[in-house]
Amino acid sequence: MRVTYFGPPGTFTEEALRSQDDLAGLERVAQRSVPDVIAAVERGEFAAGVVPIENMIEGSVSVTLDTLAFDSDLLIQREVDLPVSLNLCVPAGVALDDLRAVTSFPHAAAQCRSWLAQKLPGIDVRAALSTADAARDVAKSKRRDQAAICNRLAAELYGLEVLATEIEDHPENQTRFVVVGRGIPAPTGHDKTSIVCFQRADRPGSLLAILQEFAARAVNLTKLESRPTKRGLGDYCFFIDCEGHIADELLADTFRNLMAKLADVKFLGSYPVGGEQEANVARRSAASKAWKHAGAWVDSLREQIREDGELTP
């Protein structure tokens, strides 16, 4: 049993992996990119892969969404919410006034825009493949005017000093990661389902028609995002996260109607959610109970249909 993740060693993705008791003890192998992680699991080289999918400041990690939607048949197995603290890390002895360039994963650097503008105005911000790559590059460089934005784990692994802590622009910053693999986990009662909806044609009311299927069954949406289909300018699909599991009849009925109406529906998984949402669980339970009662009422009416159409005494 091996697990792979978006690396190199020292990324926040590795931290997320290590937070999961059943994954932390497995042999873990880093990959250079999110598509590499997903492709390695797809080839059967690993039991599961861990990749970032969303940050509370910068939003979705588009490469993860697009790879799952267009290039893979893997399904999301669970999500992991990780508190993220970003640090400015430098080689030993380097001071803030020495810096001329900062390097990091673009999503991480974007989360520190205000701090960089205030503390290092005009600094050259460079992109790295990951926060850990940034730390490793700065540690290997002979230059003494570069810093990396990364976590403490990467700083320790690559021998950097933490010059400034918690430099992200918003407190309580979190990033969501997903574990990808094969099959659908059993429902837990505290689940989320992700799909991608592809329209037959771009016409007025097409998005409303999709949303009405969820509203009619009291299915709560937790995310709605449009992304290009890569087929032409102005051609978009919709990524939707909703509460519930495909095993729930309410959700299954919603997806039946969507599949009948749309050009295609790509199922990305039903899986346990991260965090606590007890109020949402109670609401879904009440909606399911009401739906079952309504179904039983319709079934009782249909049982009264006469086969011959004639009156009976």
C-alpha cells in the first residue's frame, strides 16, 4: 500500500496527508504536479493520491478541477481541511532589507499580497511549482537576496530560517485537499457529492433549470463554479458540490433528472466532508423523511389504478 501526493516533501499537501491516521503510516511518494499525482493513481501505481482543491482566500485550484473533470476517471474519496500558516523563510543570516525576490507557489504568494505590499513593496514575486519547491530552490541558491513563502515543515527540511510568521492576509486561512482513488465510499450521514454539468446549448434559463432540480428536493449546494469546457470560447460547464450521498434517494432522483436534461453529467464522487456541519445533517435528514413520505403517498395512489378501466361495485 502506497500513497502519492503533490510534492516535493514539505508541501502543505504532505501535511494534509500526514494528518490522516490511515494514510500517515503508508509509504508516500511525492509527484511534481497535480496531474502527475492523479495519473499515477490512475495507472494503479498507488492506492490513493492527495491534491489541493480549494483555498478559502484564492478559491479553487483549477488544475485539480480540470484534471478530475476532463482527464481522469478517479473519484474523490474524502476531503481534508487544513489550517494554513504561511511564513517568509530565508537562508541563515539574511535580513528583510537584503531581499530582492520572493518565490512560492502562485496560490500561496497570492494569499500574502497585502503583507508583501506593506513589508516588501515592489519585490519581485516568482512562481515555483510548490511551496516546498520554493524553499528548496532558495536553500540551494548561492544568492543571498531571495526568500521563500512556505510552511515550517519545508523550512526545517531544507535548512531555512523563519524570518516572518503568519504573513497571509486573512487569519484562520484554510486549504482543502482531497484524497482521490477508485470506487465510492459508503455513506456516513455527513457527506458531500461533486458533479460537473455540461449543457446541451447555451440558452437563457439553462443554469436555472439545473438549480431548480436541487431546489425542488431541498438539496443544499455548497459550491457552484463555472469553468471553460475547452471546446470553444464562451462554452462553459458547471462544477457543483452539494450535501448528501449518491446513495440518498433524493440525490439519486436529482441526478436522474439532470442526466435526462443535460448533454452530460460527470460524477466526481460522494465522500465524507471535512469539518462539522451538524445543522446541515439534520436538515438533510428532514428533507429525506419528507421525500419518502411523499413517495409513499404517490405509490398508494398508483396502487388504486384499475387495469381494465371499468367501474367496480
